Amino acid sequence: MALALENVSARYGERVVLHDASAAFVAGRVTGIVGPNGAGKTTLLRVALGLVAVDSGSVQILGRDLRECSCEFLARSIAYLPQEGAAQWPVPVRRVVALGRMPHTSFFAPQDHGGDAAVAEALDRCDVAQFAARRLDELSAGERARVLLARALATQAKVLLVDEPAAHLDPAHQLRLMELLRGEALRGVAIGITLHDLSLASRYCDDIAVLHDGRVIGQGAPREVLSDAALATVFGIAAIRAGGPGADAIVPWSRL
């Protein structure tokens, strides 16, 4: 278990946004987080990162209680790509991706052994090596999204949390993104990804946590937790399914 949230409750001001929520992210697996707008998906990730304080419950990261983890440990252990990553910096792409190596340097020991190779690999895997010398603000929204994902991969963390990374990508790069995340999982990384696209979630995630009104109402294999009954209750939709044995591609079809 790389990351575990147990009976976590959290609030923004007086508004409770997570209620006794539990979720697990396992090394070597892609865990999708799905739910309607306002269900608490982004807050779940922010709680896991320590960016939102909890009222109750606990968070464990690589076997350590979050409250006992140093900032340096967290920065090296968890890479995070937030949803609002619309950076418009006039900075070369290679330098942006190299920011992912900052947790591996310090003021007293600035040398990052293996950093250049990690940056080059991240650029290549996210299909942005051809942009390395260009400024980030000269790229399209989809290209910037891939660069920011490369920055997260360059950290080489044990846990990778990404919040709606497919939002600005064309269909081909959405599929490439999910293939890339599955490749990261094969390397032993625990992947947590929020998605609105149920087709991508059902096809590429090993398991899925379903949020509804701030509660995790189920986590398990896509076919189990994205049943027709769950789709009706949580999303208010009916769907059609296509795919082979053991996996469904869910296509939302009608509102209920």
C-alpha cells in the first residue's frame, strides 16, 4: 500500500466536503477516482498531499503517517499534477520539466545525479522532446498539459497523483496518456487519477474509487463499482458497454 486514506473527513470553512472517506492506492496499479462535479475528487487528492487539513481520520504514505512526514520526504515521494495547471511561463520547456528534479537537490548539495537522464526520459515519454527548446507560453493548451505531466514524471516519485490530465488533450493523446500511466504502474508506481471520462476510467484503471456527495461509496474493479445501478445513482445516466472479457468500455448514453 503506497498511499491510504482511512475515514478522512475534511472541510472548507463550514462546508464539509469529505465524510469518512477511505481509499487505497497500491504500487503497480492505476486507481481511478470518479464522481460528478463537486463530489470531492480533487479534495481527496489535496488531503493526500497535506494541502487540506483533516478533521478526522488518517493518511498513510509509504507506511508513514502524513503528520510525521517532512516536506522533503513528501516532495520526493509524491508527484502531483493539479487540474489548474494552465501555466503560461516564458520559460524553455526543458527547464520547466527540470523543475520536477528540485526535490532531489538542496542549497548545500545542488548536484542532481541522474537528473539530466530523468528529464530527457520524461520529455520523450510525454512526446514533448521536440518542444524542449521552445517556451512554454508558445505551446497549445494540450502541449502544455503534456509538458507539465513530464515535469511530474521527472520527479520519479513512488506515488503519482494527477487531476483531470486528459481535459485538454485530443483523443490520440488521451489514449497515449493512459498508456503512459499504465507504463508508470508497471514500473511499480502507485497512480491515482481523477477522471470525468468513464470510458477511459473503465478501460485503463485497475480499480476505481467512486465518490458521491463527499463519500467514497465503493472502490474495486471497474466492472463491479461502475454497475448500471451505480451509474444511475451517482451520475444519473444509463450507459452502453463494449469490450472484451474482464473489461468494459462504458459509454454514457442517456440521462435518467
